[in-house]
Amino acid sequence: MAEYDFGINQRIVQIRKNLHNSQGEFAEGLKLSRSFQGGIEANHRKVNDRLIKMICLTYGVNEIWLKTGAGEMFDLRNDAKLERIIRNFNKMDDLLQDYVMKYLDWLVEYYEKRPVNDDTGADHLLLPGKGKKSSN
């Protein structure tokens, strides 16, 4: 018997209930209002890609499951780097979060466009503390 697909909005409800969060608690973790979260759960609001990414990063949700219902609800990988990123990201205000997201999108785009045989990584990018030192 095929599993019934409740749609992405209903899968978000399932995540929230599985985490034993109120709408307000769940929304707060995503920097949303409780009323916006309520609109999602009532199918009055469309779920965009940014919200999908935020739910997956904030709550460790499997993106494929969230989008399609296939697989496990939670991504079972325990990644210390990702957890550190999430903790720090959640400490930022909306403006700084938007900046970080744009910069991250730029980095990923740059990484994906590099030549296949380029195994130098991103070491040559001007990152804080990694820029070229003057020879004076």
C-alpha cells in the first residue's frame, strides 16, 4: 500500500509535532512569526526553497523527505561543523543572515563553476586571515 503524500505543508506539521514544538517555538527557530507558521500549516502559505533549506538546516530534516515524503524524516548524519554553523547562524539578525546566505550562494556557485581538475579548493579566495600578505 502506497504511503499517502500529505504535501510539503503537512510534512512541516509532522516535523513540528515530532519535535514536540508549538507553532511559536518552531517558527522562532526559523525566525518566522507564529502566524506565518500557522499559514503554512493551514496551506495558506507556499513553502519556498529558502524555507526548505532553513527547516533542514535548523532541525536536521532530510530535504528529500521534506520535498517528496520519500526516505527518513531526519537526516541522521551528525555533523559537528553543520551544527556549529546552525548555532552561529541562529544568533544573527535577519540582515546578517541574508548577507551570509548571499555570500554562501556566491561561494557555492563559484565552487560549482571551477574546472573539474581544479583540486586547489577555495584556498586562493580572499577570506578573513587568508589574504595575500604584503612583501614590505
